[in-house]
Amino acid sequence: MLRKSTNQISIKPKVSAGVKLAILMASSIVLVLALYLTYDAGINSGNQQLVQDHEMIERLNETILNLETDITTSQQELIVAQRHQQIQEEAYKQISSAYSGAEKKNRYLGSRLDFYRSIISPEDGQAGPSIQSAEVTQNGENISFEVVLVQAIKHKHQIRGNIKIDIYDGQKLLGKWPTTNARNINFQYFQQISGVIEATQLSDNARMRVELQIQGGEKIERWFDISAKSNNA
């Protein structure tokens, strides 16, 4: 094989072992220094981030404390508001109850005024005792009643005697009170008699007879319409 001739001459520098070692050591130092600087920068960055994290945590804790304080204050204000509302509701109930009670009291006093006026000065001018009124309430098979006996206030003598009450459906006796002996009465100006009679449902012909037997022989009798129709009116 023929080798082509050339006029170029290459010269390769010869590096000694000492130089190579020095270069290797310098490279190692540079690498170690670079690693240290990188590590130190990482540490500093981490410390800086840690400080920032601590500062953020402190700000968050402060915010949480402020929120807890605001919540506690709001809860206390809510409790106070609820108490005020309860007080207002209770005051309203009491006012409403008092107003309703005042109306009932006025109606009651009005009825009592008529009642006492009838005692002081009866319309018919009757001198002795009389059967003023009777009220009846049906409750199942029981009939509750209240009868008022009066005597004009200008008469001072005591009224003694007995009373009995009968309930009729037309001519048919439905019930009576008392069931045995008549009830004794003793009053000067008025007396209220109340009781219960066992009877069936009141019909349109139901009537109540009140019989007052005065000691000495006088008898007073009065009939009251207690039919279902009159009670529903």
C-alpha cells in the first residue's frame, strides 16, 4: 500500500504528570467550592423560606385570634339580642293577657252591675225574694246550671227555705236536683245555687223549673227555656 505523502507536521504537546495532578486538584477544588456554594445558597434560601413561613403562621394565628374574639363578641351580642327579644315577647304576652283580662273584667263588672242594680232596685218593685236568672250548660249527658236568688236590698229580713230544680222535655221529667231532699237556702240579699243534673240531650221543648219554698208557706216558681234552640241562639 502506498502512503500518501504530506507536507503538514502535527506537534502534540507533552503534559507532565505533575501538571495533570495540579489540574485535577484544581478541578476538584472548584467542584467542591461550587457544591458548597450551592449547598450554602440552598440553606440560606431554606432559612429565608422558613422565616417567611414562621411569619405567615404568626399572621394566621393572629387572624384566627381576632376571628375568635369577633365570634365571641358576636355570640354575646346574639345572646343579649335574644334576651331582649324574649323580654319583648313576654311583655307583649303580658300586655295582651292584661288587655284580654281587662275586657273580660269589664264585661263581668257590667253584668255584676246589672245584677246588683236588680238587688238595690228591682224593676218590678217586688218586696220579697225572687228567682232572678238561670244559666244552663250541656256537657254530654250532664246539665250544669247556675240559679241566682235575690231580694231587694231595702229588705233586711233573712230568707230561709229550700229549693229544687226540675228539667222537663215538654211534660216529661228528664231529671231533677237534688235527687233526694230539697236544698236548703239561707240569704239576705242574694244567693247563687249551682249543680249538675243527669239528663239526655236537650230538645227544642226543654224547660227548667225552679221552685223556691220559703219558710212560712210562700212558694215561688219560675220556668226557664233551656231548649237546644235557645242555647244555640
